[in-house]
Amino acid sequence: MNDQYFVRQQDAVNMKRLTSLGVTIIGLGAIGSTCAVWLGKMGCVGITAYDPDVIQDFNWSNQMYRDGDIGSLKASALIDVMEQFGGHAPNAIPRQYVDQPLTEVVISAVDSMESRKVIWKSVRDKADVRLLLDARMGLETLVVWTVRPQIREERVVYSQSLVPDDQALQEPCTARTVCYTPLMASSILCSLVKRFVNDEEMPRRIVLDLATFTLMVDPR
């Protein structure tokens, strides 16, 4: 990859650390597909991604896929999209995540609590994972959790957030997302990855309500 691509950020981001970082993205929908593209733009070349789903018409308006991708596997289309953007192609795998190997950073971009529980169980069992980022989204609201699995207090607090799906807020299918909410979530996730490679402080939880322009940050 051309080093000149990153001249504008080279004094802000630890590029040596970023280019050697492994990031696993689970879920390649609105948040996952957008985050993958922009992490690639930022210089992250070690992306592994999981999603078994096929792109449907209603995915077009809020995910990083094109008209011609409709009907294709999200994993396959993401490889092509990221290559066209000029970034490093991810290792995108068209399978459901169960308990496959994970990297130093894991980004949970799934759309159910049951899927989050599967990811969390796997993260807890893998000592190599140093940071879990869990992004959740409604129509104009997003929540991002940051968890260091080795720290007991953070494990306990995060585990308590994994309520059953019938207790979680569910927007109607026709009012579930609009394109700018996953863009904001992806921006926050990229910022947190930057903080991680720079050894900077990170909040425990970020809540952004775009309907009221309200930002809440829970410090550690």
C-alpha cells in the first residue's frame, strides 16, 4: 500500500501498530461493511470478517454495497468494494461466526443479542483478544461498548448489558436504520481503534442520539 496515502494522518495514528493489527469484524451489514471500508482507508490491512448473508434490495441504502452486488454474498462483495476503494482486501468469510479464531481486536456488528452472546462467549475464552467493540444501532440512536476482556469489572458490566432479544429495543422493520447512523457508528469505531493502537484512554460506553444531538460518554 502506498505510504503517501496516509501522510495526512501519520502524526496522529501509530501506523506501524495499525498495519500489524488484527481486527475481526463479525457482521457485514450497515455498521460492519462501512467500518471495514473506513478501517481499510485508515490503513488497517489485517481485517478478517464473517457474514453468511446475501445482499438484498433493502440493504442498498444503508450498507456499503452497490446495485450490482444485490444477490451476492456480503463477504464476497466486500472484498471487491474494498479493492476498488484502493485498500487491502479483507479476509471475508461467508459463514456464520460460531467459535472461529479471533484477533487482537474484535468488532461485534451483529443485529441480535443472541449473536452478541455467542461472540462474547468466544471472546472470553480466547486470551489473545485484548479489545471487544460492540456497536448497537436503532434508527437514529447508536451505542458502542468497549470491553477489555482481561478485566473482571468490565466483563461483569458488559455481561449485564446482554439482555434477551425480547427485552431489547426493536424498531419496526421500516424504521430500523438510515444511512447516517451507521456512518457515525463506524466513525466512532475507527476512532476507538486509533485510540487502541495509540495506547490512549477509551470510554466504557458511548451513546449518541442523532434525533436530539445528544452524546453521553461513560468513562472508565
